[in-house]
Amino acid sequence: MFTVRWIVKYKKIYRVFRLYQNHLLYMRTDKKKTIKERKIMKKTIDAKDSRTA
């Protein structure tokens, strides 16, 4: 049975997972990028997160 509570819980877990994935991606590319590029990348990630939140 798919209850509403289960779906809400799953969505929360999925969102956290996506945030974590984005964070790992950001950390991995962080070393190669300049400070300016890092800031731009962080902004785009933040924008994505706020849109899905």
C-alpha cells in the first residue's frame, strides 16, 4: 500500500539524496575550478535546490 505519509517520507529522502549528490559533485570539481567558477557553480546548485524544495 502506498500511503501519503510514505510518499512524503520518500520525497524527503530523495531530496536529501539529491542534495548529497550535488554536494559530492561540487566537491569533486571544486579542486579544478577557480574561486569565481566555484561561486557560480554553488549559486546554480542552490537555485536548483530551492526550486525543488
